[in-house]
Amino acid sequence: MMKELHDKKVLALILAGGVGGRLGLLTEDRAKPVMPFAGRYKLIDFALSNCAHSQISDVWVVEQYELHSLNEHLSNGRPWDLDRTYGGLKVLPPFQQRDKPSHNGGFAHGNADAIARHLDFIKDFAPDILLVLSSDHIYKLDFREVFQRHLETEACLTMVTAKVPKGETASRFGVVKVNKDGRIIDFAYKPEKPKSDLITTEVFVYDAKRLLETLDKLRAENDSIKDFGDELVPKMVKDGEVFEFRHTGYWLDVGTVESYWQAHIDLLDEKQKFVLEDPDWAILTHSKPRVPAFIYSSAKITNSLVAHGSKISGAVKKSVLSEGVTVEKGAELEECVVLTDAVIEKGVKLKRAIVDANVRVTAKNSKALSQKQKRDILVIGHRKARTSTQIKAEAEKS
């Protein structure tokens, strides 16, 4: 029998508090959820837009690092029709509880801990379904389809799963095995030797009452709760009440330099791996108005995305340029991602590079940087530059 969804109270929780260390210098001065993407968007726009199109009217954003940049972009929820008198967008910043001094200034130790710290607020809201999302994934999904599957199976937890994207490794994710009914029978969190190529997309639909009960038990048994994959999800899988919803469309976690760059390159795939210009499922955002891009007579642009406000006089091939980018005559870009208001000077030649916002790249600097790049992706920031290999090594040390 089909379960009715219309009488269920839904709360979406977007976890937007990660430091973003795997993106290195790109997230030193900005929150990862507001990393620019595809010329004019921010990463968190995809989770928020999916909520808006799925007609979810209560969306809470759990914040932690670099709150100002994130709050400015959220704009009280207006771009996603969440600026309401009752309900709508709510921001949950870090907070210190008087009776829990061990809470480290309000900063969570992982995604499960982030939820646990706000249990009282969630209990007061009393949802039937709790949708938990990450803020750095690129995909389109109607969550109502997942809710329907969740109710039909009477699951404690429904995970949205997907096959490992090309170029990725399953050991970076939660890895699952399912039976013929879609029940998850095995779960391993970031295993060194994955037993399957089926992974979680970090889109979780919980039976709210049972989730809160489980978290209360875990908090009573442990001094601290960290990530979903450490204790929470394994316990639910062991109890046999976890099912999958298979996502077959485009999905990518862009929390690393390599995946962030690859997602931009995928946008330029003429076979349309991921279509931004979908009138039925537009990606909504908050952005300042800009004049159209100006393409000068000396410019040569092929298979690229050029955002508003840009001024292009040089050669741009298979690249994505954000708003306000300047490429001077004699400059050459190939397979590059250039962020807002960056300037690429005459004589610069870059390939497989990410240039941060407001950075000016000179010919002298680009030549020296390219010599150490090899096949890595080069990230050029305000004060320094790093290869993707260097950034990965630095993230592992921290």
C-alpha cells in the first residue's frame, strides 16, 4: 500500500560546517559551502535548490566555520523562497551549552555530532521525517521520491546510493552492499579495501523519532559522537531497518581539488552529463547583478563557460570562468577554472589550473608555477600556490 506523504512533517538539515581542508587554500578565507561553482553559483545552492523544488518548506543550515561569508550568501533564504514568517530557513550557528563544557566552544566533531548538538531544537520541531544533506555535492534529486520509498519500506533510515563516479575511489565514502529488496546488509565507512562499488551520497532520510532515540542512547553510552559512519549508521544497519534509494543521475562530491576541478570539466561535456539550464529544475542562487560578458575581437573561445561581467581578449579552451574575470590579449587558458574577478595577464599560459577569486596571475609567476605542476592540478591563491598533491598531503597531516 502506498504511504501518504502529505500528512508527514519534514525537516531538512543541511550540514554546512566543515573546514574544507581538502580544498586547501581555496577555503582558507571562505566557508566551503560558498565555494563558487559553474561561474555564478555556490556549492550549497544545489542542496537548497533541491529542497525548494521538492517543496520542503523547513530547511535548517548547521554552520561552523567562516559564518559571515555563508550568511551573506544565504540572504535569509529569499532566493529559494524560504524567507517566511513561519518556518522557512533557519541558521544554526555553533553554541556553548552551560551544562556541557566539553562541547569545545560549540564546534562539532563530525556530522552525527552536529545533529546531536541540536537535538533539543529538533525535538521541539517534532518532524516525522528528517532529511540530512551535505552542502558540497553536485546533483539534482526530487527528495519526495526518496520520502515515498522511505515510507513504503517503513525504514529507520533510507540512504541515497550511487555507483562510484569515474575517477573516484570508493574508499573515500561510505560503502554499502544491498540485497534484492534494496535492504542494506553491509556498511563500511571509508574502508581501505571496499567490498562494493556502491556508495552513499550523504543524502540520508531518517525516521525522526527513531533517529533521536538512537542518538540519545549513543550519547548516554559514549563521551562523544563523531561521524555518521562511526556508530550511528552501523548500529541502524545492524538492526536491519536501512534501505537504499538508488540515484542514477549525475552526482559528485566536490570536497577535493581534483573533484572540484572535474565537476567543472564535466559541465563542458557536450554529451551533457549535468545540465544546468533545466527550466523545470533551475539551480537557484543569490548573486549580484553584472553586465553581460564582453568578448573582444582578439578572443578565441572554444567549449567554455564564461559568466557575466567577464572581459575576454585571449584564448580560452575547455574552461569555466566566473563572473568578472579578465583574460588579456595573449593569455592562454586550457582546462582551467577561474574564480570571480581574477585577472589573467598577457603572456600567461595555464593548463589544468584553478585560480582563486581576485587573484592577478602574471606571465612570470605562471611560468614558474607551471614548471612544478607536472600532471597535477595547480591551485593559485592570493599568497601562495599549491599543486593538488601538495594540498592532499597537507590535509592528511592536519
